[in-house]
Amino acid sequence: MTTQTPALVAESAGAPFVQRLVGRRDLCPDDVMIDVKFAGICHSDIHQVREEWGSAIFPMVPGHEVAGVVSAVGADVTEIKVGDRVGVGCMVDSCGECEYCVAGYEQNCTRGAVMTYNGTGYDGEPTLGGYSQQLVVSQRFACPIPEGIDLDVAAPLLCAGITTYSPLRRWGVGEGSKVAVVGLGGLGHMGVVLAVAMGAEVTVISRSDAKKADSLALGAVRHVASENPSNFKGLVSEFDLVLNTVSADIDIEKYLRLVKPRGVVANVGLPSEKYQVRPGALIGGGKVLTGSNIGGIPETKEMLAFCAEHGIGAQVETITADEVTEAYDKVVAGQVRYRYVIDVATISAPR
């Protein structure tokens, strides 16, 4: 018999959210039940609810930036106990046996990682995400949230945090690195604070100077407005890494010119159109144009520990369930600084 829990549900593409009960499976031996406290609103939630990335599964409960407290555990659970604070990110299952799962890259599972929502579990059932008061996942995908990080500011770390942490680590950002972060939104602000904590000198490249004070407050040494092309003249061949967090269709070659020979432009934004890149823009300086998509569970745990050590959490605005539909429009308009987080206790569907 499944557990019924209140959730925010999109009944169809672009529909406003309704509050109603959804079912959660009975605990398998290796499962944990999480009482969700906060769920971050990621821009990818909006893309999927609005079917901007193709056909989606409805009714949909979004949410893959989840923070809560364990309320029950399966018979074989040994790593987590009732009362533990945990987070869940973009995945809730993988085969656990392929070369990528064994190496800690569950996101690249050859069987296909099971996404937290808008996916299909290995049992054939559609997955429903964290905009709900309870969530059931395999213990492997419940990441301990260290003490010292409040749950509301921890929730966005499970997507925005790991999405920016992973390429910074992969490409060796450390003391003395020069990093440019393109875009100062939900992803970009995490990229700035994480790179600064790693010891990098960080420049923010944003559309205008509207967020200049924010960039400097987050630890950046410089804020550059991309709307003025002349601002790029002094940045050529300056950076070891350019971390592009925006989903806009930008002139990617312009940013390749900003990295040093053997430098890297890493993309975590997901624009709808193709990038136009001439081979010479890469070959001449031996430059790398790459992408990055979240991280595996070991790296996510490492990121959470790093954030606890350095006192890092997302900058959030907490909202109620009734405000979520309107909040989607505000995210698209760039009116949040820098992540909306839903207080899940305000979902009022009857039990």
C-alpha cells in the first residue's frame, strides 16, 4: 500500500500548479523515506513543466533540489538512520553495477540513471520529484547534509551547487586560477562563491552592470557588462577557465578568445540552438570547449562537505506553495536573487 503525500502537481504542459495527494511506494529494503523540508526551483524545472525540452510526463511533480529529514528506513539500510538530514539531487537510482556507477559517475549509467522526476523508474513507474512533503529513494542517492548548513540554503546545492562544483574541480581550479563566470543567476552565483573558496580570482561577465554590487559581494574581483563589446578587449587570453552558466544563445567564439592557450570554456547552461564554432578557434590555442552535467554521488557528497567547511550555501528567497506558479515567471524574467526555495510545509493538500 503506497503512502499518500501532499504535492505540487502540474497536470499538463504549462498548467498552473495544483496541490493534491500523490503516492509514494512502500520502502524497499534499501530505501529511505525523507520528510522534505525545502525544494529549490531550478530553471530546468520550468523547461520541463513547459515542455521546452520536448515531450514530458504528466501529471508532473518537479523538484530535484531537495533537503529534508529521514523519517523511515528499509530493512537493509546501514548508512543512514532516522533523523539524519539529507539531500536529493537530479537522480534517484542507477544500476550500481556498470563501469560508470562503480567509478562514481552514476549520471552516466549505461542502463540510464533514473531522474528524480519526469523519468521512469526501473519498476516502470513515473518518478515524482521534491515539490512534495515526502520522497522515497534508494539510500545510495540520499546525500548527508553536514551540520552547519541550514536546509533551506542547502537545497539548491543538490543541483546548482554540484553543477558548478564539478567542472571547477574537473579542470583544476585552485589557488591562483583565473576564472570567469558568465551569468549571475542561480547557477552563476554558486559558481562564483565556489571558485572563490577554491582560491581563484573570479571575474563575473553579466549582461549589464545591474548586479555589479552583488558580484563583488560574492567575492569576485571584477564585474564586466557583456552588452558593451569594448569591455572584452582587455580580457583576451586572460582566463584559465570560463564557466558559462547561461542558457542564452551566445557567440561562444567570443568567450573562447578569453581563455589562455590550453584554457577551457565549460558550459553548464543548455541553450536551445547550436553553438557555431570554427575549428581554428580551438586548434590555434589548443583550447577546450566542453560541457558538464551535474556530478556523481561521491562528488556531490564531497561538494556538500566543501560547502560546510567554507560556510557556503545558496542565496535564497523562501516562498510558499501558493507562490510557485508566479515564481516560475519571475525566474524566467531574472527577478530572483538567486534561488527560490519552496517551504514544502505550506503545501496544503488534504491527507
